[in-house]
Amino acid sequence: MSADRTRARILDIAGELFRTQGYAGTSIADIAKRLGSSKAALYYHFASKEKILDALLDDALRAHAGIAALAGDADPEAVLAALIDMVAGAGGLLAIFGDDPSVQAVLAGRAELRERDGRIAAALAGPGGRVRALAALAVAKEGTKAVMAANGGALPDGARDDLLAAALRALNPEPPR
């Protein structure tokens, strides 16, 4: 079997085990056993379980970096739409793994992710302020995860537009009458 096929198979197996057993509940030994290989063979492809998680979330992590890089130059609607697409994309992995406390702990421990979210929030804050920017981020990210979780991992037709509208309302609510 080629190295690329083995790597892809490891990711498939790890993704399934992380979904069913949780990230913390899955060991390298579990993945190697399901793969039918030794831990040493698995370590040839991935230095750690966290590197496997990174590979599974690679598209989303790259998208997040891109959103943070463009946040200051893009309008809030485009930034929030990109965040919704990021969470819904990559096979919904962020929606699936995002509720796993052990995955949240791994991601929360990464300074670069916190710094990127800070840049995105600062770009969105504008005259609406930081609290509204953080609320809009929460609607875009957590709202998307919640909608997908309630719909078997899929974002139903029309949900993206509804989530975007809700995030924009959090950012710029209608003034009281």
C-alpha cells in the first residue's frame, strides 16, 4: 500500500474513532489496531495523535487563517459568511469534533487560533463594539455547529442564510423602537 493511501486510511480510521469514542477516548494503539499495523508504523506517518487531528482539520484550519488574514479588509457579512462556510465545510468535522471537550481543549490551547479569533473580532467590532462582534462570531460558529448537529451533520437548505442574518443582527441589532 502506498504511503498516501496509508495516510488517508489512518485519517479515515482516526476520524471514525474520534467520532465514536471521542478524541480523548481514542489512543494511537486503537488507531494502529484498526489499521492492522504497529504503533511504530503509524508514527511513521504522524508524529502524534494531535498531528492526526490537525490533518483531519487541515482545511478548516487553513480557512480560519485565511479569514483572519482578510478580516480587516473584508466587509462583516463576507467574514461571517466565510466563518459559517468554514464550520460547515470539511465534511462538517468542526461541527462533529467541536463539541468534544478534549478537542476543544487541544484547540483552545493554541495561541495562534485565539490570536486569529481576536483579529477577526477586532475587524468586526467597528462601531458596534467587541461584545457584539463576539456575539456575531458565536452565532456564526456555534450556531452552525448546533444546526448541523440537529440535522445529522448537514446544513439544511436556507440555514446558511438564516445563520448569516442572525450573526449580522447580533453585530448590528435593530435599534429599540
